[in-house]
Amino acid sequence: MKEALSTREVRVGTSVVIGSGHPIVVQTMCNTHTADVQATVAQCRRLAAAGSQLIRITVPSMADVAHLQEIHMQLRSEGIQTPLVADIHFSSEIAMAVVPVVEKIRINPGNFHPDHEKARALFGEFLELCKKYDRAIRIGLNHGSLGKYIVEKYGNTPEAMALAAMEWVDMCIDAHFYNVVVSLKASNTVVMVNAYRELARRMQERGVVFPLHVGVTEAGNGDSGRIKSCVAISTLLSEGIGNTIRVSLTEDPANELPVAQYLAHRFSDAPSAVLSEREETILKAACDWGAPLLNHEIDDVPIADEYLKDELLQACRRRFYKPEYIACPGCGRTLYNLEETFNKVKEATAGFKDVVIAVMGCIVNGPGEMADADYGYVGEGFGKVTLYRKKEPVLRHIPEDEAVEKLVELIRQDRQD
């Protein structure tokens, strides 16, 4: 294992420090609706007890700022001090409104405004407000969700992701604001690993290295989601890249924590996880063989378990034996039963091969986050679904009870043409 990348320290609230010299911090995200304060408080209570050191909550509307504040107040009144992270998409107004409310804010500054210069100006205002309240931020850019300005200038590649992040990193440095964590997530493990390597290199060249939040976005569920997350995250952690992690599964968010805890313990002084023998076998194999496969140091895995071997090779994009699935974990923006639907899609499409299928909770993440997908199932809300071919919507407003069948028909039709 390489020596850990030397980063700055970032303090989140009074209980968490992220960065060099500290154990890897484990986090997850609520999948309740933020407006349902009691359900969200109950889930936060359960996640904190399970060992989540940070808990992220989506804030999709200005009305949800008050709900977030009530959630925060209830947790603190119960003595639960786990810092909360507000997850903001697009709205600089909401981003600024939550700064007085929670300990950390996750934003993609490039989405603050369609006009890039206006986005920069709004990000500058946001940083000044974060200074005032001594908040931490995460600059979170995902593959497929880069701003139009970046894509037109640099393309949609790992290098473009790193370049895009560096613009906001430079703005933070120029503003003398250093309570910053950065992430460059992707559902494609190869893209994800290369993006973080490039960002780490560029920050080292800049002379200021912020801690990195590492994860595979939309990893899916079951063994596949765990293996995909572990091969990529462990590859980076073995190179000393990564200070806080989330394992994004389309399951109960509490299920993410043992996997993240296993990784954090393996690569730092973090507490160990409680796992079954089978779980530990799967995670250990992913960590042992992920880097050699992703780095093309080996072409096969010398293990007798053919199922596990197939899963490892697929997770590392070396050989595909079944459809590749991209599925977001769900959050307060999701307006249908994502986990149940994802399992239905997997069952209905299991016979296809060499195809990438995305199941996304909402239109916010949908078209962008499924950058690698051949087909996409994206919830519209109100019982309706849009089906995508690549990034193009081809069937809109389909009733949920017909959408899986329509997806299968679409794939079959394309394969016949």
C-alpha cells in the first residue's frame, strides 16, 4: 500500500475530522422524504447508531430548509451529534439557505447557474457565507453531470472531471476558504478511479490538497453493488487516495455501512465491521483483486468460485457475463419504490448481455448520472416513468405498472433492427 496522500484537515461540526492523520470517515444518505420529518429523524437515529459518522439529507426545495432545521434540532435534542450534510442540486438559493442550519453542504457549483460566470459569482457568495458560519463543504462532481461549459471545453472524461473540479478548488484557495472536501464519482469503476487519480495529481501540483470523498455512484445492489464499490474504492485507498467514503447501494442505507466500515478498517485505524463469513469473503476478494484487474496487471482471478470471479471481472470492466446495471440508492427526491422496481428490472432483463441499464430515482440525477447507460428507466413522479435510449428520452409518461415491460420491448426491438 502506498503512503497516504497528504491532505488538509476538514472539521465537520464538533465531532468529525476528515483528512491526513485521521481514520477514514464513513457516511451514508437518507432515502426518506425530507418533508417527512419524523421518518427522517428515525432513520438518522438508526444510521447514527449503526456507525455513520456523517448523514446526508437531500433538500430539493426551499420549503425543505425548514424541515431540515427541524430534523437537526430534534436530533440534537436527543443528544445525537452526528453532523448532517445538506445535499443541494442546482439551486444556489437553497445552498445559501441551509448554511446556517447544518454542518456541511454538498454542492456542484457548476450547476448554480447556466451562465458560467454567474455560477462563479454565486459560488463566491456561497463561500463567504460558509466562512461566516464556519461550515464545511463538499464540491461534488459526477461523471455525466458536468456543466455544459466544461463538456464543451474539455469533453466528458476523467480528465475533464478533474479539470472541472480544479476550477472550484482554485476559487476556494483564492478565497482563503479551506474547509473543503472534493469528490468525482462515477458508476464506471475505470472512469471513477482515473478521475480521482488525476484530481489528486493536479491538487498536488497546485500545492493545496483537500481531502477526497470517494465512492462509486449508482453501484446497484446485492453482491454486484458491493463488489463494484469495493474494487474501485479499495484501489484508490491502496494508493493513499481517499479520506471519507460512501458505498452507494439501492437498499436500506444502513446496509451500506458495514461495507464502508470494512474498507475504512482495512485501510486505516477505523473500527472494524461485523460481517457474515460470506460477506467478508466477497469484500476481501474485491479488495484483493480489484486493483490488479483495474490496472491490467492480471487478466483473470485464480479463485475456484466462478460466480465471484465473473462478478469481479465485470465490476472491473474486464469481461461482461450479464447486463451491467446502474441504479441510484434513492433519496428524498425519489417518488417511487426504487429498490422494488430495480429488482423487477433486473429479473426482466437478466437474459440480455452486453447492455448497460440504468434505473434512476428522479429526473435530477437521471439523464446525467446514467452517462454510460444504453437504456434508462427514470422516475417522473406521479406514477409515471420516462424510458431513455442513451441520453435521449424515447418513451415518456409511461405508467409504472407498464414501464418494465416497455423497457424490455425497447431493448428487444433495438436488437432486432
